[in-house]
Amino acid sequence: MKQRKIMLKTIEDAKKFVNASMKCDFDIDVFYNRVVIDAKSILGVMSLDLTQILTVEYTGEDAEYEAFLDTMEADNVTAA
């Protein structure tokens, strides 16, 4: 089980995140507070508070997906 902290600054970032997640053949969940959302659900992701740091949890291996997550990493994101 891997965990990453990400931040989705814009609706466009959320769309890119869901699209990247959908390409993976393993389960990916997004956590915020006590809410757990399937990362492949655009409605679920859009229902989250996108101003907050989100936790992504997944079990599979995909170098392209992990590189994408690197660009969304909470430490790398600057406040707008």
C-alpha cells in the first residue's frame, strides 16, 4: 500500500488526476478527513474540498502514474 499527499489546485487538475487514475488497473482511493472516494470517479473527486491536501492510497505499480503524482505532490504545489 502506497500513500501520497497531493493537492488539486483547479478543476482542470482534478480532471487530469481522474483521467490518469482511470488508466491504472488497480484500485486508487482519495482520502480527506473521514471521506474515502474512488479516484476514478470524477463526481467523487469534484465533491472533495480541493483547497485541502488530499491523501492518495494505491496498491499497484505504474511509473507513469507515479510521475504524474509527483507533479501534484502537496510539497510541490504553491498556493494561488
